[in-house]
Amino acid sequence: MRRLLRAGRWMRRHEGLMWLLGFGALLVFFAGGLGFASRSYLHDGPLGEAMLVWHRLAENLGFPFTVFFWKLPLPLWGAAKILGPVMAWLTFAGMLRVTPLAVRRIRLRLARRRADAAGQQCTAAPEPMLSRRAFLTSAVTLNAGAALAVAYPTFVEPGQLRVRRYEVDIAGLPAEFDGLRVGHISDTHLGPYIRAPHIEAAVRMLAAEKPDLTLLTGDYIHRTPETAEDSIALLAPLAKAGFGAAAVLGNHDYEFQSTDKAITRAFERHGATVLTNRHIYLTPQGLRAKPAPGQPVLCVAGVDDLWRGNPDIDAALRGVPAEVPRLLLSHNPDVAELFVLNGRVPPRVDLMLSGHTHGGQVIIPGLGAPGTASRYGQKYVSGLVQGPRWPVIITHGVGMAVMPLRFCCPPEVGLVVLRRKP
């Protein structure tokens, strides 16, 4: 407390220096804001990397102010990012100036009360001034700790990709597909927070697991409609491995006009199938729209996004024979609750795969995720969850949204091994 009081008085004595440092910081963030608004983060090489670093710092150092900017149009969003750190800096500076005064006033008032109660005169004296060396030592220590605290969730954990494995029993699974390895990747979010090398690393990590089939569950771009083609091209190697790939779209894929159509066309060019309220069959020869009679099959169905589209599970599974096992792809895991809300009898679904929640991105040990993007709170935050009618696997995803940070929630790709239920 004494050091805080002395620091406040030192800052008041050197107010010009404080404003100069603050003005320099504002210029840095302003220049970064202009660079971001010009979409220089999409460039390859050092400029793009520098803008990625700036962007993440601007967002996280300006929290909680910057969290309100992300719904602005993209150029305004970039320019407005300078306001987050500005507001945070002004708030911090104000606290450093006001807090010592408030604490000093409270301490003097308590001292006077004690003196009055004892019938004595208050002798409380001002605190001695803090030396410049002591102030700088305290400031460096404080800022180094703050930098480390921000650096880990901003730059370290978002790059710690991992493979999360599951084994799920499926009733009626043909013997030909017993042990089928299903790769699951979601929420790659190519754009301001995530660059291509990170997605390429995730694709290589999943490809190294040698999946027989790859399923993708949406949100391939983030606020950058011009990256629609590139976002799918990065995932193309998965469509060429094993039996191929099938996908659905997420809410971010509808964020700009016609981006959903551009993403769908890009998937088709690279040999993947987009399942919007429809299904396809996996046969021993690969993915087929209509299998030959008597062939062992596994149905793979997909629905539209819950927030931006019109998910229709009945349409997605219409015409599938009752004895055929089904996998359902839905970007949003809340789709598992639709039939409960509607009070209707659901069709058969053996397993649903989803993304959307990012695992919460930030997990507070003992408390869970403060935000999940699900109306059911922690229920569908991540992992293998039993829904009201069928099990659901929710992945952390590869990228980030809203805020570019992760804590106790590393990015991941999934590998699901299907087993024939006895």
C-alpha cells in the first residue's frame, strides 16, 4: 500500500512523462489500427505476422472494451481497436492517480477517529516520497507480470494443438466399418486471429492419424469474406485422404453475403461434400449419394446452422432406412435439443459431431467456462456429452473468435473410432 501511494505521488510529480509515454502507446496502436483496417494481416511474411501480434495484443490489452467492437463493419472494427487499449490505459492511469488519494483519505480519516476516541490530536503524517528507482523497479515488476499473464493465453496456448481421441459404440454398424477412424475438425476461423500456418499444422496433425473419413463442422472464416477460397484450400488434403470428407457450415460462414455459397463451391472443387439438410452414404467404395442395393452403409447427414440458417433434421435424414446407423453433423450442439423443445419424436441418430463453442476458450479451474455460446451453459461446452436423444461430441476447434485468447482450453482436432456395438 505504501508503494502504491508513493507511486501515485511520483506520477503526479512526473505527469508530463506519463502523458508522453501514454501518447507514444496511442500512436503505436493507432498505426496498428490503420494497418488492420487495410487487412494487412492477410499478407504473408513479417508484415502479416506483425499485424497478428498487434491484433491479439490490441484485443486482449483492451479487454473488456474491445469485446463490444467485433460486431462493427470490418474497417470500423479495425479502426475501433485503438479505442480498447486507449480506454484500458486511461482507466489504469486514472486508477493509479485516484486510488492513492482515496486510500490516503481513508487512512487519515481512520487515524482521526482513533485520535478523537482517545482524546488525542491526530499526528498522521504524509508518506515519504517514493524514489524514482523504487518506482521504476515496481513498475517493471508489475508490467513484466502483466505481460507474462497476457502472453500465455494470447500467444502460447492458442498454438498448442492436440489430438483428442474418442471411441464410440454404434448399434448396427456394419462389420466393414468396425474400427472406422473418423477425423473431426472445426472452427478454423481463418482471418484476423488465425493465419494459414496454424490451420496447416492442424491439418497435418489430423492427417498423421490416418483417418478413413474426415468430417468438418463449420466456421472456416472469421470476418474476412475474401478468405473463403483459401480457408477451404487449406483443408483440401483431408478431402483427398481415405474415403474423403463431408462438411457443414457454421454461423461465421454466413456472416457476409454469398460467403456460404463461395465456401460450398470451394468444397465441391476440392472433392468434399457440403451437407445442408441432406445426407450421403459411406460405402466400402467411398462416399455415395445412393448406394447399391445390399451394400453395407453408414449414413452421414448434416444440418444447416442454428443461428444463421434453418436446420431441419427430418429433411436431412429423410429416406434413410431405419436399420442404417447415422452420424449427424451440426455446427451448433444445441441442435441436439430441438426435438425436446418441439415436443416431437426425433429420428434415429447414433452420434452427432459439433463445434461452435470452442470449449469456451477460457476455462476457470473449478468454475468452468464463463462463456459457451450455448443456451445450455456448460452442458455442451466440449467433449462427449449425452444429449436428450443421442450422444454429441463437441470439439474445442482450431481457431478463436470474440477474443483471441485461450486458457486451459487448447485448440484441438478430433479422432473418433467407431466400434460395432455388441
